Amino acid sequence: MNFGKYNMGEWMLAGYAWLFARKPLIKFHQLLFHVGLRGMGIFNYQSFRISGESYLIHKLLPQLFYTHSELVFFDVGANEGTYSESLLSSFPAASIHSFEPHPKTFQRLEDRLKGRAHTFNYGLGETAGTLQLFDVEDTAGTSHASLYSEVIRDIHYKEVHAVDVEIKLLDEVVKELGVKHIDLLKIDTEGNELAVLKGASRLLAEGRLSIIHFEFNEMNVISGCFMREFILLLGNYRLFRLLPNALLEIEGRPIITEIFGFQNVIAIPRYHPFLKENT
């Protein structure tokens, strides 16, 4: 039913606002807001299962790959290797390349994977060179390490320590390694995800990147990256948020897409048969 330029649903919501938009109910509305976010795959960081990563690695990826032989995975921002190790549990024959720029964290990564993956002590970005990596002071490397000092200072409220690290372009790295195609590119770089993808412009243009998994969160406020930029850069892909046991496509107005809270985003090529069969 239409009521002038507004439909019945909009009038009902307007009526709710008129009756219940009151300061004493603010905590109730905040609760509803946060419950809704979690239902949309946002802020579900509490465990590997709740975040959807278990579903991704053990259920979704086996459906997405045409073949399970000669798979190549890149884990960018590998930290201590938890993600790489999970990939190995489902794809023991895959060739995994794990990148971690922090020297102390990298040592733990190497010790953990013990030759089961190719490990590299540098980061990836849009411009090659030496940059400062910022982390929590007086630690031996944390999962919060970022190329943006504000991530440590303004989001985690910690004192900052800096270490010089090497940064390379993914386009150049695959050339060095002789890699023709990447079946899965995972990026968790605390706000630098878009820069990593920009450093893979040739791979994207040539269709040599299949599935892309990246985090989008409050660090993107610091780096100044909107979800819209990922959508535009990855125009040949459809983007989805990971739910604990499903995918939710990212589409619609900015109020739905531009939410700066932890979320796992999966980019799947538009031509992929999985999308025709399951969406």
C-alpha cells in the first residue's frame, strides 16, 4: 500500500521513531543495532567458527576450486601462521606462500610451519620500498601490527613501537616466484588491504586471481578506505560477507555497505559457476 511518496513500511518505521526514539531507550536501541550487525556478519571475531573462516576453509573453498591439485594460496599478513595451517589441514598438497613483515613474528611463523609452506619476511603494498611497521611497544610482535601508527595508538590505546620492513608489489612477487595464478589470496594487513590489491593490478586485469579473502574493519577509517573502493577495484567480482555458515552479498546503499566493523569479505569472480548454482 502506498501513502503518497512513502510506502507502508516507511510509515511504520516513522511511527516507531515517533513513539520510541527516546533517550531512556537508547541502550535498548544500541542492543538491537549490535544484534543486527552480528546477523549481517559484522563483529563476529570471537572464534574461527563464528567468524565464518572455518566454513570458508572447510566447506566453501572445496566447492569453489575446479580442481584440488596444484592449488596456490597466498597468505598476506600471515602473523604466526594460524590461517596457513588451517589451509594445510584441508588442502595438504597446496602450495602456500605466507608473508609476514615483522621480524620477530616471522620467526614464529617459520617455526610453526616448519617447511610446510613458503615463508617470506616482507609485506605487500602499492609501492615497493622500506616502510615503518608499527606495533605495541615492549612486545615481541602482535597481530595488531600495522603500517598506520594510529591503529596502535588510537584504536588499541597502546604505546607505539616502529620497525623498518620491506614492502613489495604482488605483481612483482609472482614474477619473482614464477607463479602464474593464485587460487586464493588472503589479506589481513590491519588497514592496508586495499593497497595490497592495488599492487596486484596486473594480476587482476589478466584474471590471474581467483578467490580473494580480506578483512574490512575500523582500521579502514585510519587508512581512509571505503568498501566502495574495493567494489570498484574488484569490478569483475561479487563481494560477500562471511556468516558462520553462509555468504551474504554486499550490496545496497552506503548505510549497509560502509560499516567499519570487523568483517570477513570474500570476492568471487562473477563468471564462477558456483554463483550461478548458489545465488
